[in-house]
Amino acid sequence: MKVNPIFKREIMVSSRSRSLPALICVVNTLLFAVTLIGASGVAATMRMTAKSDYGAFLRIYGFVVLLEFMLLLFITPSLTSGAISSERERETLDLMFTTQMSPGEIVLGKLMSNLSFVIVLEITCIPAVLVALIYGGVTVREIGELTVIFTFEAFVFMSAGMFFSSFSKSTARATAYTYGFIVFLCFGTAVLSMLLSIISGGNNIMSLWILLINPLVNVANTVAGQMGETGLITEAALRLFSGGESLIIRGWSILGTALQLLMAAVMLLMAVANISPRRKKRKELDFEL
């Protein structure tokens, strides 16, 4: 089986780097600290009041997994936002095209190497959220499903980083574009959807489709479902959209994830097209003419 050379090189470089293990250590320390402090506080309250509030452990679980997602949201785009632009700054991008690798292999190699690191990070974070298993409420299967969704969302964020890195001449500019896009995707789309819904009186289907591409809403909907509080999100959605699209609301996670993966695929294709030598030659010929 042929291994992508870029993937192999990036894995070897990252395995020798101290920054990635340090990042894993920092993220896990933060998550474990929040989990242990929260669990200790709940246990102390139960001893003082002599009342059993096992639902508090589920709330700790929900807070910790959302915190983990927010950390991934700010970590993953930076991993790929300089993937192509840094090669362009070092003037090594053209050297890659002298090999037998295609632009698609270069993009996928860099993307998958960074995605593999994120998967390792997610796996190391699983023990921090297992506190919910102590008293039940969340199963191992649900934690596995949440990890898969986190991986899909990280793939979307990294695809955005690859896209902006493919046409930016500097890593700083590519990083700024990537984070701006991610912030708009997670927060701007929510504001835009609410405004369209309020203006149209809840009858604008476009406002619902805009919200479907929001990664934060997708993760929050999944976590709420695991905590048995889907009624909160469903009720809010029904109020905003007048209950006219209940089928979309029921299949929110599947539709949202599918749309976001489609968007990521389009961005990767555009990234491949942006670094294609044929496009560069075409521009030079057009300039000469």
C-alpha cells in the first residue's frame, strides 16, 4: 500500500516536535481540572444537603464536552491555515511539484496528517468526560458518537484552513481569514438565521438551512440529546420556525453534518485548484498575451 509522502513526512516531523505533546498535556489538564472540580463540588453539596442530584454529573459532562469542542474550534484551524502558505513563504511549494505528487496528494497529505493529530487529541480527552459514566446517563456508545462528530467538525475547520492557505501569500493572513470564517460559521450564521426568522415571522426556510451549517449548533444538539434535554432545542427551533419544518429538526444532526462535509469537500477542491501548476501557467500565458 502506497503511503502519501507528505503524510509520512508530516507525521515524522510532528512526532519529534515538543509542541504537540505539550498541547495535548495542556488541553487534558484543563479538562480534567474542570471535571474534578465540578465533581468534587457536586459530591460536597450532596453530603451537606443529604440529597442525591445525579443530574449534576450530566451537566458537568455537557459543560466539559462543550469546552472540549471550543478548544478544538480554536486549535484545529491553526494546524492547517499555514500548511500551504508556509511552503510558499519558504519557496518550497514549487519544489513539491517537481516530484510525482499531484496537488490533490499535497493537500490531502497535509490535511490528514493534522487530522490524525486531532484524533489522537480527542482520544486522550475521553477519560475526562467519563465522569458521567460513574452514575449513568451517558453510554460509551454515545461518547463514541460524539467523538466521531468532533472529528467531522475538525475536518471542516481544517478544510477551511487549507482553502485560505492555498491562496494566501502569508501564514498570518491565512490564519486571520480562517478564524474569521470559523467565527462567522459558528456565531455569525446563528445571528443571521435569527434575524431572517424574526423578519419573516418564522416562515423563512432559508434561515433554517443557514443554521444547519453551524457546527456549534450541531454539537450542542447532539450533547443535549445525550443529556435527555432535546426538548429545549426543539422548542426553541419550533418557536423560531413556526414548527413548519419538523422533519428537518428531527434529522438535524445527520443533515447538518452532511451539509458541512459537503462544504468541506468544496473547499478542498478549491484548494487543490488554487495550487495547481496548470492554473499558474494559464495565468502566465494570459499575462503574456
